[in-house]
Amino acid sequence: MTKYYPPTFKEDKFHCIHCGVFAKQNWGNLYYGYHNANVSPISYCVCEHCKNVSFWYTQQMIIPADSPVPPPHADMPESLQAEYNEARSIFSRSPRAAVALLRLAIQKLMIELGEKGENINADIKSLVAKGLPLQVQQAFDYCRVVGNNAVHPGEINLNDSPEMGQHLFSMINFIIEDRITRPKHVAALYAKLPEAAREAIEKRDA
């Protein structure tokens, strides 16, 4: 999974909010007045790839209103797409409300992966035992999704650090990449092997 570089004020390159491509961005300022034009506090950014424009005020993107967080993974189960996309759409306005939606999305993802979906802490621990990198559990602990500081199991507590919520979007996509996409790719490669080769492998493994 390619690392996501969110749209950031005055950065030369990032993933475009319109086309999703990591591309060069060209910045400029709007002006007002007839004779002695004054620089407006509104900046604009043009994506070199799709040529679409975003507008920024006080270093924050205002048009489009989409939050600069990763789009849903291509293999994201349909059951959690609504929560993920709604969280993405409101994150810049209400990070805490977005994180509440992400918590529900994580629970639904746990169920999709064969876990109970009742306790995020226990589900992540189970997935780690099944091969999910331990660093994912540690990252959840860092975001205080789980752990001793939670009010109840699985609690997401940003503690006035809403930027931590941005990590949740990436972690959801990472879990999907590790638990859904990679096994699917491996299975597809295995299916392309000649039948005799597959039979030999299965005989060996047996």
C-alpha cells in the first residue's frame, strides 16, 4: 500500500484531494480591488495531474470540504465504507465525531475479519496472534484506542489531540491491506501455477 501524503498548505507535492494521485501542486493567491490589487487571504492550489483547483483559507482547505485524510482502501468491505467516508467528510469540522464513526468502522472490520467486534483490544490481539504486525497494536495503543487509559474496552480517547485521529484512517487501511489485499494477491498468484505444480505443493504441505 502506497504511503498517503495528505494535502498540506504550500507543499509542492501531495495526494490530490480530487484525483488521488501523488502529483506536483501549483500555488497562487487570489487578489481583490480594481486599481491597486490587494492580496486576498485565500490561496488556490492547482493539481498538475488533473488540473482541478482547491481553495485554502488560513492554511486550511475550504473547497472542496473533504478532509485531507486517506481515501478508503480499494478492498475495504462494503459494510464499513459508509462510516469511513462519513468520518472522512466531517473530520476537519469535528474530529471527535469522526473518530466515533471510525470506532464503529473498526468494529465492523473486526467482524469482517472473523473476530467478535465487541472489544477492539481483544480483537487486535487476536489478529496479531494470527499474523498482523505487532506494530499495529502498538499504534492503536498510542492513539489510546485500547489500553489501560481507556474508559472502557475499545474506547477511543483523543485527549485534545485530534491529529491522532488521522492515524486511525491509515491504520484501518493498513489492516485491510495486510489481512485482505495481500492474501488475495497471494491466492491469485497461486491459482496461476500449473495444476501439476499446485498438486506437488499440496502434497508437500500435507
